Amino acid sequence: MLMVLRDTDTGEIADGHIRYLMIRADVLMGLAHEWPLGDTQQFVHALERSAYRHARDSFETYQASNRFSDGDFLSAVAQVAAQLGWGSWHVTERPGGGRRIAVRNSPFASGFGPSSHPVCGAICGVLEAMGSVSHGRQVRVTEESCAAQPHGAECIFHLS
């Protein structure tokens, strides 16, 4: 699915014109703890909005090139997420409609550390972008629970 070129001469990891960066999860999520006034929820929300905006551009490119035309867009995105180190995503249908996405080993939860609130806003943003591109309308994504929270084993997202 992911067609990444690793060019050690230029120091670039890219899928076409979409550039990627390998960074430690604790370095990225550690920014939340450095955020002004210690408002970690504001950081998580900003990360979600940025992930949405940039992932939407990627998904529009992928859709235009029929990259994910062989089946379910969300299942394809789940496979790519695992290749990019975004944890292991398991998608199921919800009774009454919508989807449930269980993410095991979220780099955002593990990089953030213990939290009283969900911290995987980047995954919410990517799921919102994927849904809006594949369905042609806004979708709602909520992180019901997070592995960073007490007794959290995995992160649970609902897409409707």
C-alpha cells in the first residue's frame, strides 16, 4: 500500500510528493508537556487539526490516483498506519452504524505517558480526514478511551 522511497543521499523519506519524518514518539508528545501554561489538551487539539488538514491533502491525492480503490478505504488506511508506526488498528462495524477502531500500541499514548484524558488527537484527525474524503462529507470521530488513561489497554475511536 505505502510506496515509500528512502533516499539516504538526500536524507528524505517520501511517498511521491508526500514527505515523512521518523521521530521518537516521546519527543513529539513531549511537546505537550512543554506547551505554554501546561495546557496539554490544547496541544492535542492542535495536533488533531494539523493531522486532519495534512492527511486530507494526502487522502485526496491517493483517491485521485485510485491508490485505495481495491476495497475498503478505512481498512487500507489501517494497514498504512501500521507501516508508519501508528499502532495496530482493528476496524469493526458498530451496531446501528458507524465504525469502531481499536488501536493497540498507539505511539501517541505511549509517547505522552499517563494522562487523565485521551491524547491521540492525531489519530482522530487522520480518521476525520479519511472519512471526509472517502464519504464526501464531514464525519465525526471521537476517542472514547485512551491507553494513556488509567486502566487503558488500547485506544478506542468511534467514527460516525
